[in-house]
Amino acid sequence: MAFICLLWADEHLNAWRQLSSVIRTGQPSFENIYQSSFFDYLNSKPEKLRDYHKAMHEYAIDDYRDIFIHLDLRSTKAILDVGGGFGALIGNIANAHKDLKCGLFDLPEVIAQVQRDDVYLHSGTFFNKLPEGYDTIVMSRIIHDWDDHKSGRILNNVHEALPPRGVLFLIENLTDRITNRASGLTLNMLAMCRSFERTESEYLMLLEQNGFGEFQIKPLNSIQYIIQCHKL
């Protein structure tokens, strides 16, 4: 819990102290306090970036322990985890499917700290060109960090990187399938990132706008769902 506590007890806590302003204005309190977007702030502070990804890694270890059971990889030959941090998700797939080519893509500062020899490592930003040579891409808890415009840019780059009929697995919270509609999570995304948790229809609309279709949706756990779709 150490890195998770560090994550929630510093900048997140400060942003939540100004939650009344977020609700009144619809603007992220983080940017008001730190005069920077959340991810630009992290990228400018190596220790903060490391602690953030260690916290995300701890979440991922539990959330994706059995991910290879939930993803239909029967026709997959090569799979790339985009924005996969230190590689907990793709590492579990690599361990279970020795015959698959597995890749991990994240910022150079993140990839430099990855200690895995069972996956191919790629560095860059998902707002630019992504590595090719993979027929399947998985993205978990990425799109919810961004507004519709930036989410569209990411999905368009995913679309360009995939071959015809390539597969995208998008793992996100679907608010209309969650009992409490993830209201607290949405408030946090707004306070921190100028973003929000989305409904199933909102995700499908984003995907359709960026060239994906043939959707299949199934639960991963109590709040996360897997949206499987194809490049059209």
C-alpha cells in the first residue's frame, strides 16, 4: 500500500480539498493548484512519475492476475500493451502464452525502469505513432484519463498501428453497469485530469468515430469491463 498511499495522500488530497470549486466550475482543481496538467506535472518530476507508476503497478498486479483467461487470444500472434506502465498486465499474458510475441509501450522515462526480459520494450507517447508489427493491442485504464479530443487522438494512433482486422481490447469502467455509477471516480478524474468515467455508449461512440466496430463486452471484475473490437 505504500505507493498507493503516497499517490492519494499528496497531490490528489490537495485537489480534493478544492472539490467545491470543481463542482461549481467544472474545471480541474489540480491545474489551479499546480499550474500544470496532471501528467505534464508527473513527467516533469521523475520521482513522482516513478511513484505513480509503482502505485498503478500494485493495482494492476491484483486486477490483471488472471487477465489471460478473460482475453480471447486464440487468433493473436503478437500483442502490444499501450500505456502499460511497468508491465504487470502484459507480463501475465507473456507468462501464460509463451508462443505469443508480447510488447510493452510507454514513455521513455517509464520503460527505462522496466525490468522484464520476456516482452519487447517500446518507448514513446501514444499521442504519436505507435509501434507496428502487432495484430492485437490492449489498453487498460488509459482513455478515462483524457477528454474526448485527446482520447480520439490516442484511438486514431491505435487504429493506424493495427493491421486490417486487428483487435483492440479496451479495459475501462463502464459507469452505466456499475451500481453507484462511479460518481466518486468521475469526480476524481475531473479534479485531476479534466476527464471523466464513461458509459458503454460513450466508449462505443469514441471507438466508432476512430474506425473500430464489431463490439463484444464482458466484465473483468466488479467495476472494469473489456470492450473487444476490430479495426474496420
